[in-house]
Amino acid sequence: MHHFGHIAPEVRQRLFHQEPCEFTADSSARLLSAALGATLYSPATRPRLADDIVKQTGRGVVSMVLCLEDSIDDAEVPDAEENLVRQFTDLAGRAGADLPLLFIRVRTPEQIPDLVRRLGPAARLLSGFVMPKFNEERGIPFLEALDSASGASGRRLFAMPVLESPELLYRESRVETLEGIFRAVDKYRDRVLALRLGVTDFCSSYGLRRAPDMTAYDVQIVASVIADVVNMLGRADGTGFTVTGPVWEYFRVQERMFKPQLRRSPFLEGQAEELREALLEHSMDGLLREITLDQANGLLGKTCIHPSHVLPVHALSVVSHEEFSDAQDILRPERGGGGVLRSAYTNKMNEVKPHRAWAERTMLRAEVFGVANEDIGFVELLAAGIPG
């Protein structure tokens, strides 16, 4: 699989200076953690889940979470588990079907070995499990169960802990909780693909819900948690993990209090004014702003609960030609001693040592999401990815 694989090859050639690389479920953890992109969540109760998975793959989705937790009623769990086994068995019988990375969001550690056992041969389609309300005390049993199930099945299974517990939110316990989370995930570092932020649960602890005109970063108590999570768990010194962006809840906005957050000029230049209107109608300007802020704050990828959110996440994850040029210059072998140089675009200073970690991350993102041609911006990427 590869990002933008649903777009015709001749269109990709026009869009990309460097096309996204191909990867599989067996690729390196480093590559997969960056390639997750927009991870689409779906309730495990959907009766045509196998068909939905294949359909979304054809629309550019490369990672999905099939949820047994908050998205379904407590009483539905046994039926949802049975449905998952049926749907995985169905998918396993579809020879040649293109499938995304598939994860199951469980409620308890005991579900992990039980589901792997019940899936049988179809477990080969499973990439791992999402672990809710993760902290050190609750998280270790999940990670132990995953390690055991992986060994028993002969499959490499990854963990994606969700950071959403009240202890992480409360100021008096936050640092201690983050230290405990680090101890847990560091012990099982080879198993942890990414850490996911559960911002909806953060808001619920205070009876809050951000409006479609606002991003997670406008809710100060949420922004402070994101900052501390990245500070302690997302460092670029080799100790950190990929941290993914929070979910965007809105599909369509009924009434606006503030001005739209999308400038008109990029869409006029790209002859895509209708696309701008459609994005505003479906509250995508807030999503686009939040994705940009995610990246500025050290997050990569995003939890998504609606298929329409996938393309914006991927379009804004593509590395611009200017970013790529800067990263290449910074990482040239002859620059190993440091120094300062003017960018090839002659609009900024590139300081080799301080910008090196940024350049390395940028090159990894360029590998999995591609590099846009010099005259291509996010408007063209968005327009090209929308199904005709």
C-alpha cells in the first residue's frame, strides 16, 4: 500500500516531485508509525464491516481501528466480537484484496489473546490493538497480554495506547502519570507503534466540548496536556514515540459565529473555489487548522471518525518542495560540522545543528507521504484526491 494510491498514476506524476513509498504491514515500525496518517475508527458492530474496509481502502485509507470500546453499547460487546471474527474471516478469504493496517480497540487485556485465538488464520490481517485509558497500572496488563498473544500466534502485533485518563489531565498527578506511562511503553518499546490522544475524554472531565469554530489548542486545559505529552513522550532524542493528533468531531456546520478560517486566494489560484465552499460547508476549515497546529506541536497523523476527514489529513501531511529542499540542505554530509546557510528559496535561515532533528523527521514524512512538486499546494492535493 502507499498514500494517494487511489489516485491515477498520471495525476500522481503531476502532483509529486517524489511519490510516497510503498509499505506493508511487515514494514519497519519506524516507517509504519509515520505512515499511519488518518486512522479511521469504525464501530465493530457494522454488519458489512468487511465491505466497508475494502471500500475505504479504495478511497485512500491506510489504517483503521475497529472499536469494541466507547463507540458501542456495553451490551453489544459479545455480538461485536463475534461480528469481528466473521468479518476478518470474510476478508481473509478475499484473495488479492487491498487492505489497510487493521487494529482492534479493546476494553480489557483479556480480550487480546481471546480475539487472536478466535480469529485463527485470519489473525494474519491484524496489525495490533488500541488500548484505552492507558496509564502505568492499567497499561502493563494490556502490554503483557499483547506480548503473550503475539508470541503464541507468531504474529508481530503492535500496541497503540490511548492517553485519555483523568490522572493525566489533573495538574497534581500529570507528571507522575506521564512518568509511569513512559516506564510502561519504554519497557515494551518494540511493541508500541504510536501513542494516541483521547481529547474527547479530556474534555468530558470538565464538561467541555470544543465548537467547530475552535481547535483543541483553543481549549487551554487540553492544549496544556498535549504540550506535556509531547514534552515527555514525544522527544526527538531517540527516547520519544510518535504521538497522533486528536479526533475532529464535526461533519457539517449549521451556523458560524466566527469568520471562516480558509483564505480564498489559494483556491482561486488553483481554480477550486467550489472546493473551498464545500470545505466550509462541512466544517473542514477548522479541521485543516487543527491539523496544521498538530504538526506545529509535534504530532503526526490523526484519529478520524468520518471518511471525509482522511484526505485533508493526508494532503497536509505531504512535504512541500520547499520543506524538502531545506531538509536536504541541512542533512548534506558536508554539513556535519554545523553552520548556517541561506535556504534555496532565499527566504529563511537554515541552522544545521538546531534544525537537524526537524530535517530528519521531515525526510521520514517525505518518504511515506511524498514531496509535492514546486507548484503544487494542499489545494491541488485535496482536489485531486476527491473521488470523481
